[in-house]
Amino acid sequence: MTDSIERLYRAVLAARDLDPARSRTAKLMQQGSGKMAKKLAEEAIEVAIDAVSGDAQAVVRESADLIYNLAVLWAELDIRPEDVWREMERRELLLGIAEKLPKSPVKVAKAGPGGVQGRPIVAADNRTIRKRH
Ligand SMILES: N=c1c2ncn([C@@H]3O[C@H](COP(=O)(O)OP(=O)(O)OP(=O)(O)O)[C@@H](O)[C@H]3O)c2ncn1[C@@H]1O[C@H](COP(=O)(O)O)[C@@H](O)[C@H]1O
């Protein structure tokens, strides 16, 4: 999947300097980031509407449009696909660690050595990780 997105991204970069009369990408990019963001949002809404309608084939088609418009916006902002992959890997690692952390505070022995009361151990990082749905 990352290969096809990277190919698409390179095609977008190559198209942005073409004649806007011949290339829709060049035309879209000449219209500025506001227009690109609008196209991206429209495609996202179309994906959502088709999903609610249960039209899986339409979701596939609109997803391809959505990814194209995302690639256009990345190109405009000089974001490379690798930047996004790196962030995804960072989260994968972080959430992988989160899965190994206890879900609730771990109770230690009520009385430690010398009769000192133990306190629950709470994984500090656990608090900063939000669950995604
Ligand atoms: N992969 C895509 C691609 N996917 C989706 N789209 C755009 O998504 C829109 C989907 O078609 P619709 O008929 O739904 O469009 P629309 O929203 O009604 O029409 P517009 O508002 O865009 O005119 C098209 O207008 C395209 O602008 C794409 N446009 C270009 N590419 C690739 O981008 C590269 C550059 O292509 P050019 O833009 O033709 O130079 C090439 O590799 C193309 O294959």
C-alpha cells in the first residue's frame, strides 16, 4: 500500500508544474491550499456517506479520491510520505508498549519491608495515550 501511495505522490509532484489546462493536479495546486483542503474534506464526507449507506464499492472509489487529495495536500506542504510513515511507526511502537502496560494500577504488597505501607504503581505514560476507535 505504501508503494502505491509513494508512486501517486511522485506523480502528483511531477504533475504540479504541468500546464493547468492539461493536468487537473496542476490546476488544483494553482488554486491554493484552501481549495485543496476543500476537495479533501469533500472526498472524506463522500466516503463517510457511502459507508453509512453500506455501499462498499463506492467507499473503495471515494477512498482512492481521498488518498489522491491527501497526497496533493502533502505535496503542497512539502510533507513526504516517509514523514507520515515515521509518525505511524512511532505510534505503533508507543501503542505496542501501551498494550503491555497494566490497564489499572498494580497493587503492591500491603506492607513492605519493615511494615511500610506500599502504594499502587501507576504507569505514568498510560495516562497520555488515548484510545482510538
Ligand atoms: N490518482 C489520481 C486521482 N484520483 C482522483 N483524482 C481526482 O479526483 C476527482 C474525481 O473525479 P470526480 O469526477 O468525482 O471529480 P469531481 O470532484 O466531480 O471533479 P472536479 O471537481 O475534480 O473537477 C478528479 O477530478 C481528479 O481530480 C485524481 N487525479 C489524478 N490522479 C493521478 O494524479 C497524477 C497526475 O494526474 P493529472 O492531474 O491528470 O496531471 C496521475 O498519476 C493521475 O493518475
